[in-house]
Amino acid sequence: MELFDRIIESFSKKIDYVRRASMGVPKTFTINLATQILDQPYNLSGNVFYVWSAPNETDYVNIKVNKSSEPGIQCFRQTGLRTPFDKLLITTPAGQTGDMVLLYGTESPEMLDIIDNRSATVAGITDMLGELQGDVLPENAPVEITVGAGQVQLLPASATRKAFSLCADINNTGNIYLGFDNTVTTAVGGNIWFHCMGAGAQFGIDDYRGPIHAIATAAGQLIGVGEW
């Protein structure tokens, strides 16, 4: 680039040179992630490529630069490589859908630089927003469950649960003890419990997705269960 700088000495001359030579112009091409390809050659030339967009943060392609004998590089959204190339060999893993857009060009970084102010470090923004906003619909319809001297499961594990709420009936005559599995007991029966609910008591958690079990000190104790 020293020779180039000596020839094109001023900014205005550089602009005029770019206008005539079409240098530094970014280009894009699109890959259908649903179509599986293995080391598919793309005869593109440049010295920088960058994954500009993809449907999901976990979507990626494997890219080999120039030679199929070289190891593939996993390229996710907002990742790329600055190196001279005249061919990209691309593999799309199974199980992905939608379009991925790659940007590529020449004369980087002198005549072309990629400015991307989107966060490349915060993963799962959509999931985090959904967690903060809560669900529109419940996971299941609310139910009333009868608890007695034998343990029962109030809630199974659920990967999509954001929170749950339990409420003991105000007419209950005994206590309901909660546990994380079927070994739950009352305070007298073995002390394997984490929360005790008397008549009318309420309990909920918004950061646990595992199962909840219950047992009571008397037969016929009722508890309302809801999750979302």
C-alpha cells in the first residue's frame, strides 16, 4: 500500500481513483441454510468477508478459504475474516433454516472497513426480552390438585416455564410440604422439604424449571397450581 499511497497522495485523488476503478465496493451474497451443501465452492475474490445477518445467533456455516484441504472455520453472525481469497468453500450444517447474508470486498481496511455496532457479545437478546416480558398464554390451564399422606407431583419439569404459582386452599386443615422430587416428606416424616404451606398460603418461583412435588399432614388438602 506504500506504492498506492505515493501514487494517490490526496484524499480527493483517492476518491477519484475509487470512482473510476470501483475499488472498495462491498458486495453481498446469500446462502440458503435449509439447503445442505458440502464444501460448495464460491468463486469470489477479496480480502475480507463477514457474516452480516442470519436468522438465529446459533446459525453458522463452515468456510474454507481457497483450499478444500484446509480446516473449515465456523462463522456465526457478526464474525468474519480478513485475508486474501479467490474462493470460499462453504458447508451448511443440517437443521438450520432461513437465509444467511455474507458481505465481502477488497482493499480492507484501507479502502473498505466494516462498521457493525450491534452487540457481538450479548447472546440470546430475544430470549432475555421474552423472559422479562413474560408469556401471553399459560403453559397449562390452572388446576386444583388434592394432596394427602402420599406424595404427588404438582409440576413436571418444563424447559419453557418462566414462573409458577401455588396457593393452598383456605379451608385446608393440614399443612402441605413441597419438595423437588418424590422423596419429599413432612417435617415429621423425614424433613425432606423446602417450603411449608398452611391454609391460604401462597408460593411461587420465577427462575426454576424443574419438577415440584408435595405431601400433606392430612388427607384431602387442596392446592391450586398455575405455570406460565
